[in-house]
Amino acid sequence: MSLEIKRVTSRRDMKRFIKLPLRLYKNNPYYVPALTFDEINTFNPAKNPAFDFCEADCFIAIRDGEVVGRIAAILNKDVNKYWKQNHARFGWFDVIDDIEVSRALIEAVEQWAKDKGMTAIKGPLGFCDLDHEGMLIHGFDQVGTFATIYNYDYYPKHLEQLGFSKDVDWKEFLIEIPTELPDRYTRIGDILAKKYDLRMATLTSNKQLVKQYGQKLFQLWNETYNVLYGFAPLTDRQVTYYIKLYLSLIRLDLISLIVDKNDDIIGFGISIPSLTEAFQKAKGRLFPFGFIHLLKAMRKNNKVDLYLMGVRPDYQQKGLISMIFADLVPKYIKNGYRLAETNPELEHNGKIQALWSEFEPRHHKTRRVFIREI
């Protein structure tokens, strides 16, 4: 049976590229489908501001007329400049359990990268840190989240057979929310607020959040995350894009902003109700009924995802996370959340992992970026 690797150049092939996982993971209880229109927009230069500094091509593997694999090749020039490297990325990697299909897809990315003068390929990674990244290597029997990748256990085995090695790992934790917040968090939070003249921002509407704090929040994101793997500063167009994408819909009672006397953001904690079951029921479609599942999940849930958290570098050793916990945990309890799931955390980021130590965290997933010199 012949195998063809085809570069995606038509709308029809893009739909085939996007829809492969829906068939590959059909009836898999752990897989969380992305929204089809969102995936298509991600690869549309007119929609995704990352194309201001990125190049990308998508490839599909076809055997006997059927798509049996897919991969995206990405060149992020800003990341390469920031880290002084010449690396290409691959993402949106999905494949049947056939090493030859994986080999052919990886070779397509390798040649693409060589043609652009790159010296290594690594992934899975997206266009930037706010895209999905990291291949699951532990926790295949754990349900995914809308913000992370789920994959079968043969994926990392294929990459290892093809000469890839570990570049970095992330860990994820499942946390039981206490029935009440320990008093010390409130006491410490009050002390810190008085000592540094800080307060929790009052949020009255999503429109007010966007107008008053949207730009400041992502500026602080740039300051807070600038030492982490794969970072490059978000551009002004990206900030505008993500403000519209996230902040206009986020639940105000699940975001915590610490501000100073000048109303500048010093720290933030952003969480969202788990959308896992809603995305599974939507099956990649927002209409006609997918949006109903999402609205229900936003309103009533027993699980919350800890999406983003950060403190301005000059305040990072002062314990301000206690203020964020003191603000958010009572809201979790009030809303009936019983579990919280962290976003992927770099394995050597002991500071962030230490935050959960008193809440009996369970390390239930690990994901990895693989790299191979070319």
C-alpha cells in the first residue's frame, strides 16, 4: 500500500487535516476534541497574528485515499531570536500506530526545516506558549483538558525510535479543594496587602476587565514568563487577539488580580471551570448544540482548571500567592468545585509546584517536548 505525504494547500485538505483526530480518537474516553473552527483559524494568516513572525505548513499522510497521519511544521522567528537558536517546531502531530507513517511525516518536517537553514526540529509545540504543547508520556488513562494534548502511548515510542530525545518535561497535578481555607492564608494575605499597599482588583464586568486590565495583564504575562521554556514576548497584535479570545468570556469570580496603589497588576490567578466534558460532547462543533454544553459547564461544574498564575518578578519572593489563594479558594468552595487541575508546569519549576504541597496534589500526567538534530 503506497503512502503519500501531501502539503495542505486547499480548504478540503485543511478540513481533512483538522478532522483526523475526531476519527482517530473516536470513542476514546480521555481525548478532548478541539473546536474545528478554532483550529482552522489558527492556521489562517489573516486570523492568527503569530503569522507576523512565524512560517508554517501542514502535511497529511494519505494511504489508499484515507488520511492516516498529520503534522504541522512551524518556524517561530521570534523564539529563535530570543533564545539564539535555529530550531523548527512540529505540532498537531497525530498518526495511526505505524512507524513508517510517523517517519514519513517527520521527514517532511525535517526537509522543510533544512530548506530554511534550521539545525534541529522539536515538538510538539504550537506557534506560541498559549497553544497546545508537550506530548503525553505518562497519564494515558487520565482525561485531558481543553488546553492540553492527549495522545496514544505509541506516539512517544515512535519518536524515540526515530532518534528523538527529551528536551523538556512538564508535570500536571490534580488537587482536592479543601472544604475551608486555612486561616493562615487569610492572615498572611492581609499582612502582605497592608505591608506593600496592595489590594484585590474589583471586577464588575468583562468589559471593564478588558478595558482596565487587559493590556496590563498580558504585559505582566510577558514579564513573568520570560525565563520559561519556549518563551517569546507576545506582540501587541497577539495581546489584542488573546484579550478578545479569553477575557471577554472568562468568569469574573474565577480570576484574581492583585494591584498596587497605581492600579498596576502585581500578581494574577486565572482559572476556568473544566470544559473537558463539554468539549467531548461538542465533538468539535460549536453549533448547533456545542455552545449549550459549554455554557452549562461554565455555570455548573465540580472541577476547575488552574489556567495561569504569576507574580511580577520584583514581588516573587514575598508570598503574594497567599493573597491569590485567599481570594480564589473560597470562591471555588462556594461554586461547589471539588477538584482543581493545574496547567502543565515545567519539571524543574519547584516554586510553583511547592504552592500545591499543602493541598495533597497528585502528579497524574507528564508531557514532553522531543528534539532531534538535523
